Amino acid sequence: MNTQTLNPHTLTLPKALVTLLAGALFGFGLSLATMVQPEVVLSFLRFQDWGLMLVMGGAAGLALLAYKGFPRWFARPLLGGQFLTQPASWNRQTVIGSAIFGMGWGLSGVCPGPAIAALGTGNTDILWALAGIVLGGLAHGLTARD
Amino acid sequence: MTLIDTLFPLGWQHYLLGGLTIGAGVALLYLFNGWVGGMSTVFSSSWSFVLKRDFFRQDRFLNTRNWRLIYALGVVLGALVWRFALAGGEAQHTSVPAWQLLLGGFLVGYGARLGNGCTSGHGICGLGSLQLPSLGAVLTFMATAFMTANLLAITTKGLA
């Protein structure tokens, strides 16, 4: 198969199934780690429980292995395409956006993953936060200049 | 009381195991599909289904909007499996007031999209690919989150 001509974004059925499973692991892990409970996140932010460090450390550690290891061990992803990268840039928007994100996170104890997972845990209270995030994303897009 | 009990009054195993499970999901998406699975982009890319505005019609959203929705659906399913397999099927609740959830959520959505990433995008995927800008983003949102959560704890009583 010529990988040059294969669009790395093409969504085949096998890729869709893997995506669903990957998301399920993500949502199950968030729930297992109690990150879906705003109280637990807020207790971390108030220095009462350092569990969130283990969650982020464990997840980032495995991600590090994946992002650095797989492109070395395999020529391309197992279902074709290419190993994409998503470069982050350091500029005013990153600083201001992250600062605003942190304020909202500290106020609600909810971030995007757990807000989505709340639909599965049945935590209808958190739908307030999910609605806020949906509207926040809209407000950003409507006012963005790029 | 040992140091472990002080740092992790509710135990530590479920945190590490949960974090590794999240990491396994991110790794799986990369191994099979080659995609970087941050969570907040779906809140921009999905608007392209209903809005014509140029911002939402960028390639980086149009190319990924389908799988990002499936990924989010997977998160819901994973949480649902946890609820019925490990949590007795009970719906969860939170005592955080609605106004904090709504206003906080709005800032989370706006800020994550302006800053191009959230706790998973910068915190897990960005740090996992050793990107310094992501480390800067994580330190920035941790700092403002610490400040906000503690200010709130001081100015209100009996919260969470």
C-alpha cells in the first residue's frame, strides 16, 4: 500500500471502532480515577489530596511511551495512515487561554473529558458544566480572528 | 499517619490505575490510527456541522470532526460501563452549585479552545510528547486553578 497517497485522516470502519474503544478506555479510566467527581478535583486544587498528580502522571507516562516509541517501532499506524503530531505553540493565546481555562476549572472542578463522561455516569448536575463548555467553545470560535 | 496517607487520604491505587487506563486509550488511538487524542477540540470541531463561519471550517476541524465525536461517544460508553460494572448503576451527583458549574464550564470551554488544549490535550498528550509549550500551559492553568479554588474556599463556607 502506498502510504503517500493514503489520507492519514481517513476514517475507516476499523479505525472508527478503535476510536470508540480508545474513548471508552479514556472514560472508564476517568471514572475509575474519580476525576468525574468535581469534589475530588477541587480537593486536589485545595491541596487536600494529590491523587490527580498520579492520574495525570500515569496517563502522560503511557502517552510518552506511545508517542516516542510507536513511530520508532512501526513504519506506520497498524491500520494505515501516518503517525501525526500536534505541535503546541507558546504565544499570548496559549497563556491567556490556559489562564482562563484554569479559572473555570478551579471554579467548577470540571474539565472537558469528565464533562463528557458525566453523560455516562448519569451525573445530570454536570450537564450545567457541559453546556457551559459547549457555549464557551462557540463563543471562542465566533470571536476568533484566525 | 504515613506520608502516603497524608497525600492520598482516599488511597492512591485507583488514581494510578485510572491514569494508566486513560493513557492506554490515548496510546491505542496512536498505535492503530496515528491520531493525537486530546479532548477539547471536539468543542470547536463539532460546531462545523451546523455553522458556516470560516473559523469552524478549518481543515484541522473538518478532517477530524467525525472521529472526535466517536471518541467522545466512547468516553460516554466507558463511563457507562464503569457505572454499571463498578458503581452499582447508581447515577452520580455533585454538590457543586449550578452557577459554578455553568460559569466555570464556560471559562473552561473558552479558555481551552483559545489556549488550544485542556488537561488532556496539554496535560497528557502535550507532556507525553515532551512539548515545552504544553508544560507552560499546564503550569499556567494549574496556577490559576489553585488560586481560584482556594479563593472560593475562603470566601464561601461549607463547599464540597
